[in-house]
Amino acid sequence: MSLLDRLFHRKPDPRMTMQPLYSAVVHRGRAVHWYVEGGVPDTLDGRFDMIAAVLSLVLLRLEQADLRHESVWLTELFVDDMEAQLRQIGIGDIVVGKHIGRMVSALGGRLSAYKEGLAPDGDLNAALRRNLYRGEPVADTAVADVEARLRAFSDALSLWPAASLLAGDLPA
């Protein structure tokens, strides 16, 4: 808390409690194996899609643990980060809101697609091809690699203690 916050009795931003978790999500989404073995395009869109995939699984775990506020705060950190990234690459004030709206919509769509894909009768492979690879041709082995890693991560998250997750500690 800064000196000004203390002087004016401002409360700390509760979203900041989720910063370690958000940083861990971004770190996991930027892991090299997604782009090498998994064939995810190493582009702005590809990195967004991979971070959104990891974030979706974490949000599903927070939902499972009935941590609604934390889920909202984590999503807000994602939105703030994406806005900062857009501004950094030169997107101006006039259109940044439209881009953010599309990104939030994309995250919501991926959250639903991956939740359905991870269900016992779901087709995660198809959801990945549609959302992560955006329908572009990709080797079956690459998609299988990403699918296996995301399923393993989802399974590990489902057993991971909520307190560890909230502290920014993700399962291996």
C-alpha cells in the first residue's frame, strides 16, 4: 500500500491478491512446449489463445471451488493486461474498447468450449482445433500433445488445493 493510500485511507485493490495466480497463468501459457511440440502459432493471436486456454482451466477450477469473487478478479486482471498489451502495440483509445470486447467474448467462448470439451462425452480435440488453431491445418500429433497436456493440467487442477491456487501455485 502506498503512502497516499494510507494517508487517504484507501483500501487496497482486492484484485491484486490474484496477481500471483495471473502471473503463473501467463507463465504457463507462454511455455515453449505449446509452440514447439504443440504447434500453436507463436504469434500475438497464438499467445493470446494459449493464455486464454490455461486461464479457462483455472477459471473452471475456481468455479468448482465456488470462488466467484476471485474468478472475477482474475478475469479483470486478464482484461487489464490485454488492454495494456493492445496499447503497447499502438492500438488507440478509440478502438481499444472494441478489441477488449472481442477478447472478453473470445475468453467466454473458449471457457464454454473447453468446459464442454473436457466433459466425459466432450470433444476437446475439436474445441482446440476451432479455438486454439482457429481452424488452420495442424498436425494431429501437435493437437494430441496440447490436448494431453491440457487434460493433465485440468485433472491436476481439480485436485489442487484452492489455497495453493490462490497463492499462485499451479500444479506441474
